[in-house]
Amino acid sequence: MNQLLMAEAASAGGMNTWVIIVYVVLIGAMMYFMIIKPQKKQRKEQQDLMARMEVGDSVMTTAGFYGVIIDMTEDTVIVEFGNNKNCRIPMQKQAIVQIEKPVDAG
């Protein structure tokens, strides 16, 4: 009788191990789809935005300011703010969050 109880306990222990493994896999999958995948998508969108940026584009910065790109280098842009053309600020390309291409009047 004692051997039968020990065999049942051993098989139940093996079952618990599989349940734990399944839970760990499910939690890992949830973390991937809720955290890692959206970050990769956001990073790709930001890189696409950087590739489309050109001189003359209207942009919005992370601070919420709207301006026009007047010059670009490898990793910085010079953005002109306001109507008086006196406010020009150099900033990192990563500070640009939105681009609006100029509309051709013709």
C-alpha cells in the first residue's frame, strides 16, 4: 500500500512540473506580445520617420512645437519656429515625432 501511495505522489509531482512549465511559457509569450513586439514596431516606425525627413518638411517635436526643417546633418536637424524666421534651434532627429510634407500649389 505504501508503494502505491509513493507512486501516485511521484506522478502528481511530474504533473505539477509540466503545469509550471506551461505557465512559464504562457507568461513569456504574454510578455513578448505585450512589451517586446510593440517596442519593436515603435522603433521601426521611428526609423521610417527618420528616413522620410527632408529639408522643408513641417515637423512637430517631442515638446509639441511645430516648425520647418531648414537644414539637416547625419543625426541633427535645424528647425525654424515662428513666422519671424529668427528662431532656429538645432536638435536631435529623435526629437521629431511627426512630419507633414509641404503641399505643392500648382
